[in-house]
Amino acid sequence: MQYQPYPEYGEVKEKSLGKKPVNWESRRLKFSIKLKNIKINAKESDLEYMGMENIESFTGRKIFDEENPITSEGVGSLFEENDVLFGKLRPYLAKSYLCKEQGFCSTELLVFEGKKLLPKFLQYMVLSDWFVSMVDSSTYGAKMPRASWDFIGNLESPLPPEAEQEVIVNFLDRKTRQIDQLIEKKKALIEKLDEQRIAVITRAVTKGINENAKMKPSSVDWLGDIPEHWKVEKLKYSIHMKGGGTPNTSIHEYWNGDIPWVSPKDMKSDLISNTEDYITELGLKNSSTTLVDKGELLMVVRSGILRHSIPVSIAEKQVSLNQDMKALITDKNKLLPHFLKEVIWSNQKSLLPLWSKPGCTVESIETEYMANTKIALPPLSEQAEILKKIEEMIAPIDKMVTLANKSISLYKSYRSALITNAVTGKIDLRNVEVGE
């Protein structure tokens, strides 16, 4: 639906806001909200802890894993019901939460109390593209960019009448719920397609692509029967590993160079070429990180994501690694990196329990367990044939996943635009019917 603008607008000092409806005020945010800064010692409190990791970006939804709760042993900030949290660390992540009850949070989250702004309107405002981009432009610190209350408090922001805030909140609650339902349907479709993809790849890398091949027991539970001419041997006889490290984050000359520095947060695709962080030659020389050649297999060995999956990717260019990563350098006469990637990725549910290191505060892979795991080794030429066949078989699945992800991206963009236009007065919602 095409929503109409307000009939009349007035000028504002903050150029990024454009113009405001004439019946709205605009004032520095510190006159509309209060920054709360009450500290609490985690060891002396039974209140529930809220970390940055517990908040979903852009939606404000709470993420909580009952089996692996995130806790704090240090000092946090106290919050009350209807306070609004906003992540000052990397504000482009758009982390905001509307508190449902008393608790305490990471000091990387600012605690706001609305004085002139309704709590839910305030949350929508701090999640808007306008607010996030303005705050992000003010950050300091190259490696860990943070926003300051001084900037946020002095930011000129929209202030609609309270009754209008309620109208906007009710509209956005309804529309974002509808959009989120559409997104969840697409995510469910992708989940089913991923299951199909895993099944196709698992069969190809453990049973081969010749349906008439004679089979034999592998004597490995997760492999089952394998083609008779395949070998079974421990992974350590086909690979060696390279680790990584972190250059000193306080030395600016070590960062923002041309060398991709891969950490777990970058491991979101089959191929890695770009990373969130880059280091310089000086940073490389003065740290324990090393260079990994193009085409090698990269794997996460320490991260919370290892609770449920093992991220693996192929380096599309020469990269460096942080200490939570390993490069599995294969013997190219025995094992193709891409083949090993498909073996690990498609069998991660079986391999995770075998490789997990016990007694760690952060989920980790025990590399000795991994190295001693037996895998099936087809002849090198057959590995290449299997990879080619896999590519053919999963192409239609990947096409459907791409289309579903494109739809999700469009839904998210529409969601963000709707929030921004509503809280900055670009659209007039006063006479919009509930069902529209």
C-alpha cells in the first residue's frame, strides 16, 4: 500500500531528518529520554543477564538458549521494565531491546528511559535506519567502534505528540508482525532445502555416485558401507593444520590493511574472500597469525556456533586467521580441499560429538580428536567427479535458496524503510485503518 505524507511540514536543524510534520516537535534526544547508569555486580545479583548476543539485530527480539545461557561475572548495568537497551558497540548491528522486567545487562548496552517518548516508540526509533546510520557515523575506535552518549544525547530527534506515538507503534507492531511471518515462512523453506542439499552431498561423499559400485563395511559408525575400492584412514595422514592469532588491537598500524583476517564471524559462505577485519603486513609480522594460500580449507575450532554446526569454507584468496580458526592443508595427491569441505559440512551432526572438546567455557574442537577421525578416501580423480556431480545436483536447490534469500532481503528492507518513514514523519498514519 502507498502511504500518504503529512499535509504540511516544517524545517528542522538536523538535516538528516529532512522536514518534520508541523504538529511534531524536534529536540535533542537527551531532553526526551534519560540515560540510566546504575551499575550492579553480577556475583551479588540473581537477576537475569542480557548480553549483546541475546538481542537479534534490527528486530529487537530476545535470543535465549536455555541449555547454554550467556552469563556475566563482572559489572553490568541495571534496567527496569519498559527501559530500552541500545548497543553502543558496533551500532550498525542495530541491537535494541524493550525490557519486559528488571534485570542487568552488558555495559556495551546503553539503558534508556523514555521521558517524552513511549518505550516502544523509542525502540522503533533507535532501530530506524536514520538513527542507526547517524550514530554509526559518530563512532570511535577502529577495531571495536563504539558510540557515545554525548553524541546520541545531542542528536536532534523527532518528537510526535504522545497520541500519535501510540498510533505509530500500533501500526508498526501490526505491520512488522506480518512481515516477520513472511520472513519465517521463507526461512522454513530454506531449512527444508538445506536438508535436501545435505542429503544429496552426504550420499555422494560417503557412497559415491556409481549406484552399481560394490560396497564394503567401513567399520566407522558414521560412514556405514562405502564403495569397495575406497580407502579408510585417519584424517591426520592427509592433512596438516595451520593456526592463527590476533595482532595487538591497540596498535592502529596493525589494522585496516589489505590482508583479510578471517574469524568465526566471517564463516558464513562456502567461499571466503572478504572479511570484517583486515590487517597490515606489520600486524602479520608482529603476531602469531600466518598466511593461508588460496584454495585451502578453513574451519572454526572455537566459537559458540560449534554448539550446533561446524563452519567450513574455502579461501578464495590468500588470507590470515585469528586464533579461533584452523586451516586444514590437504595433501593434494590424496585429498582435495573441496572434497574434505563437503565431507565435514554434510556430516557435521555426526562429527560434532566426536570432535567436541569437553570442559571448555567456549565450545571448541579438539584437533587431536579430529586428526584421528577415520574418513573415506576415494581415488583423487573420483573425488573430482563427485564434486562435479554434486554441483550439478545441488544447482536447482541453490537456485531456490537464492530466490528465498532474495525475498527475505526485500522483506527486511521494506520493514526497515517502513519503521524509518513512520518514526521520522515521512508517512501520515493517523487515518490509516487497522487492517491496511
